[in-house]
Amino acid sequence: MLAQLSIRDIVLIERLDLSFDAGLSVLTGETGAGKSILLDSLSLALGGRGDGSLVRHGLDKGQVTAAFDVGGDHAARKLLRDNGIDDDGDLIFRRIQSSDGRTRASINDQPVSVQLMRQAGQMLVEIHGQHDDRALVDTNAHRILLDAFAGLSEEALHVAGLYRIWKEAERTLKKHREKVEAAAREADYIRSSVDELEALSPQDGEEDELAENRSRMQKSERIAVDISEASDFLNGNGSPVPLIASLVRRLERKSHEAPGLLEETVNLLDTALNYLSDAQMEVEAALRKTEYDPKELERVEERLFALRAAARKYSVPVTELPALAVRMISDLADLDAGEEKLKQLQARLSQERAAFDAAAAALSAKRHAASSGLSDAVMAELPALKLERARFMATVTTDASEPTADGIDLVEFHVQTNPGTRPGPIMKVASGGELSRFLLALKVALADRGSAPTLVFDEIDTGVGGAVADAIGQRLKRLSKQVQVLSVTHAPQVAARAATHLLISKGPVGDGSDMIATRVARMDDAARQEEIARMLAGASVTAEARAAAASLLADNS
């Protein structure tokens, strides 16, 4: 239920903190005191449309916070958990409205979209007024209400699940058929392509490896020329090594004739010979390393060019040729096995359609059976609401040729407000006051099924007399035994049946202030009797009105 409502700087409300009890609570007050502001604020906290004009004049922002105490298995908690929102403890809905029109929404202090806030809010609170047609204008809502009345909500969800499975099987079959048909149109091309790609057998990473080998061999070819020239110089006929060796031998012989003159020169020439010898060995080793098979280079280039030609032909990078080959082989396999798979998918589709048809037909039969029960339950409430000449009909029209996720039925609420007139859709036939009473009768019939834990009725007793107002009060009281009910009312007969009575008023913020603010006070027994007397008598409260108010309260205690 709605446990608390806190409002800050919304229209005429400066600061307001309200707590609510289970059962029936009524809000009364003079016209213009701010009752609609309370409901607008609650609607804002539930994800209703924001508006910068809601912010109190002269301020940048306003805020509304609503706290709900609901069971751990409530659908709103599951919705929040599914969206990653912590749902421990009370559910705290907070909406901040800026004067520039922007809003921020949070649930349990976690930012959420307004759409999620609205979706969760609809599971917690229903707001209905005399001119509110949300529960009656949409035939989809009619079906949901009938299913709730008959206890068919879970069965309807099962049918919706079978519908999705059937449609998914239908999409799978269509997709496969299109694939097989496309493959059949290109069968020759695919077969030749598969043969070509299988013969080519491209491998992952092959292009890079071939390009690297080709580059290495090409570089070796260019370097080998210079190394070969160096080898010829060091080892060929023009090699300086024999000349230097001969020169060293002559100088060694002469060094004995001139001690101390040639020893260093001989040593240096010996060292040069050693280095030249080392250079001869190294250049020979380098020459061997640059050796390659020209046929291998030719093979690498042919392979590389073949891969790149195939890539150009199929308009893909070389790196994607292996994957392309796999896809084409798969396409060819689908083509070869296509007819068999089509038969399997068609059989599956038939099975899923048959399962949906059977479940939808069973659900339809139960809806037809339940429609008269709902009609009778609503009809039973109408006489006391001064609609004794009216008829309510929950009609179920079945068309198996137009199935939807909701089944094969169109559920519509029809009414006949006067004998002799033609029944028609409730939104077209009933007046505003009649709509509110039909809605109340529906809610009473569905008191323990298909309802949010909190119902708010905004002046649904407007324009009705004492007996009708008393009947409305009785039904709101009955509803409040199943769900929390909040009613904004001008009818003393309704107010007298409440467990909690809140008085809405407005006045200056402080002594001598021009600022006006709306206030809400929880009334004790004496104040409550005085307020009901005011509702009975108008501006001037008489002793007779007070006595009548006391009688009303005594009768409903």
C-alpha cells in the first residue's frame, strides 16, 4: 500500500508529509483547496507527465516522494529486480521536477527512466476519476479485467508464450526457406566456388607468412650480389692475401739484418692476415645464408598471387577467405539438405501452431463462460448505484483467423443504460457520471483480483444524490477490506465511512504573508464531525447539520 507521500514546492504545497493507513481514507475540503494538487503530485511520483508549471512559483525545482509497503512477491518488486534495482524494504519513488520542464526519476535512490517508473507505478496505484477512462477505453484492459476476474491471467500468459514460440518457428522456417531459395538460384556458382576454394585451401595467417617469406628471399637476392663480390675479392685471383703473406715472409728474413727495425711492421701484417682470413670465412658463411631456391620464390609468389586473385574475385580480404569457404560449404550443405530441413521446420511449425490453437481455444471457452459471471457480478452492484435500469455485458467475440499473443478473443464491455435503447461500447454509451459508477461496480466485482494494492478515486461521487453517494461509500468501504482505498470526495455519506479522514485547506504561509500554501490535517472525531456537518450544510453549519453528521458517523462506526 501507499505508506507515505512527501511533497516539496509543488504548486501551492510548500512542505507536506502524509502517512496513510490501510482501509478507506478520504480527503475532503473546499473547492480549490488543493485536492487535485495532491493527486497530480502522486501521479508525478508514479511516472506521470512532468510539467515545469508544477514547481512552486519563484523556485527552481520541486520534489515528490512516495513510499510503498508491498509484499516481497509483488510484481513491482520483480520488475525492479529484473531491471537491476535494489528492492529491499519499502519501495521509494522520487521525482524531481525542474521549473524548466526537466525531471529526474529514482526508485530506492537509484536513477531510473520515467518509463520504468510509470510501469512500476501502474502496478502499485490506480487513479480513477469521474472523467478518467483508462480502465474502460482500451479493450485490451477489458480482456485483462475479465481474465483477472476468472483467474485466467496465468493461462493467458501461457497462451502468449505459445504464441511467441509459434511465431519464432514461423520466422525460422521463413528464414531457412529464403536461404535455400537463394542458394538454389546460385547453386552452380556456389558449387564452382566451393570447388575452387577447396582446391585453393586458404589457411588462416597464410598471406602474412607468404609475404614475409617472399620479402626475405627478395632481399637475399639483392644482398647476395654484394656478398659474392666481396667473396671474389677476398678469395679470387685478385685476393691481397697471397701478396701480403709473401711480403711478410720477405720482411721476416730481412728483420735479422736490421734488428728492431721491422718487427712491429711484421706483427701488424700478421694481424692483418689473420683478420683477412676471418673475413674470408665470414663472407663465405654469409654467402651460404643468402642461398635460396629460385623455384621456392616462384612457388611463394604464385601462391600469394593466387590468394589475392581469389580475394579480389570474391570481394573479401585474403584473411576472410577461410571463413568464406566455410560459409559457402555450409550454404551448399543447406542446399543439399535443404528440403529435408524444410520438412522438419514445417513439421515443428505445425506442432507449435497446433499447441497454440489448442491452448487459445481452451482459454476462449473459459472466457466465454466467465463473461456471464462478470456481467452478473457488475449487474448486482448497479441497482444501488441508481443504475437499476442499466445492463452491463462483457462480450467475447472469437475469431480464430486473427490470432494474437492475447489469444483469439476480443473482449469488450457493452452497456445499455435505458431499456429500449441499443447496447453499445461503454465509452460511447455511458455518460461521465455513469462511467464512474460502472467503473466502481467493476472494481467491487474485482476487489480481490486484478487490482493494484492502492486505488485512488477522484470525486467519482460528483453530481449524485444522497442514496447514490451512500451506495458509493458502501462499495468503497467494501473495496477497502481488500485493497487500500483513497477517495477525494464531496459526499458526506462517503466521508463518514472512512477509517481515516484528511482535511485539505489552504492559507497564508505565515502571519502577514501573501504566500498561500495547501495544508493537510488528519482529523480527530470532533473535527471530523464538524467537517461532515460542513459538507452537509455548506457555508453555515447548523445544529441540525451537526446532528446529521453525528448520526452518519454513528451509523458507520
